[in-house]
Amino acid sequence: MTGFDYIIAAIELFENSLRRESPAHPVSSVSVWASKVGYSSHHFTRLFSEITGMGAREYITGRRLSEAARRITGSDTPLAVTAAELGYADYETFSRSFKAYFGVNPKTYRDGTPGSVPILERAEPRRQNPGAFLEPPEPDIIEEDKHCLTGMAFFMDDGTPSFHKPWRIFSSVEHLVRDPLQPLRYYQFSSWPSGTEELGGQPILCAMETRETSGQETFLYTRIIPPSRYIRFVHRADISEIRKTYAYIYGVYLSEAHIAPGESWEFQRYGNPGDPLEILIPLETRN
């Protein structure tokens, strides 16, 4: 299956779960949704966004509440029953979500003018035009042994426009990192633990590759990346343009390739200032 096929299958699975006759509650989290179609949750989220133009979590929320609005229109079914059918823990949670999304609570909506709120319709995936990307970074498949990374950990909120600040902070103390490998190589390791999409951001590690040693300063963090097989992209433009490379990776390459990321993490790597930046996405790890 291509990435596009995975998203088509995911939408079909989700929409089927919304149907009243479905034996189970609608899918309510991105991690569960991704696992049901067999895709890494983080990479699924980025793939979904590039192919549909909306966030996976926002789609789940919008479609569940839109289905709720459809069901309660002209119905005398108790609102608490509708909330339970759609997988909400209780009516209060449902009511708050409904009002936050539509600006009106369920009872007022049902008693008011039907169809007065903007309903989110089923997503219609679209294929990207490769010609919209300049010099697309054709990838290669590589295998690498384990890496020992030592650096500082940060949490970046969703929507953070630049990761310059954490790198500036780490750069001010990188001289305290012991046993760095030569030539120096810098890593930005990002991970997305399953089931934590409600955090509203991502943890990153700004780091250097070092020898395995226990003698680092206490404020530094060391992570071992296991031997892995990767798909590697090379970003040759300015770092401010990296969003375009990621749009190509998920919207074009992974959308059309018969290949899927195997883990919910990735890293960026570079050497001297001005060197091309590598983006490595794991396909599988090796023991």
C-alpha cells in the first residue's frame, strides 16, 4: 500500500465507526486510529495533514461533533444517549466539546435552527503535484549502526515557528559535552510517544554524537538510537525552507511510495554550518 492508500483506508475505517449501526464507538484518538491501519501515529498525522489539508485530531473532533449535530436535529433521543453512542465519557464532556466547536450547546442547537452550524464533511484526499516543489530531495534507503546522542531536551508546542531558541541554548553549553565524536555532527531527535497527542507539542533533543560514557554533566541527557534502517532525505536549501521538504516527503513521496515509517521518531543531522541537512525516518530497528 502507498501512503495515499493508507489514508483512504483510514478515512473509510473512521467513517464506518461513525455509523449508528457500528458495533463499536467511533475512533476517538489519533494513536488508536493509526494503529488500526498499521501506521506509526506521528507519521500518520503528518501524512494525513499533507493529503487532506487538515489535522487528524481536528478531523476526529469535527466529524464526531458534526455527526452529533446531524443526529440530534429533529430528534427526541436524549442528548446523553447520543453522547454515549458517539463515545463520550459523559454528557458534560460532550456538551463542552460541542459548545467549544460550534459556539452553542447541544440543547440550544436542537431547540433552535437546524443546520445553523458549520458541519465538517468527510475528507476528500487529494494528490499533490510534484511540480510544485523545487528540486525534490530524492531519498535513499540506508542502514546505520547505533548512535549515542548527548544534549539538552526541550518541549516544543504545536505551531512553534522556529526551533532556533533551543539550539541557541544548547550551543551555549555544547563545550561541556564530553567525548564528542569527530568530525562533529549535530542531531535534532524528535519523538512522539503513542497516545500522547493531547500534549499539544513534541519533545526534542538538541544533541551531538558522542562516545558512550556515563561522565556527562547532570543537566545533559544521553539517548541511544538503536541500529536501524532508514529512508534518508537531504535538505539543501536554507533551514527556513525545511517545511517545503517535509511537504514533499509526506505529500508526494510517502503518499506514492509503497513504504511506511516503522517508528514514531526521526532525526535531523548536519555537520558544519552550511552543510546539507539530512532527515532520517526509521523504517525498522534492528536488535
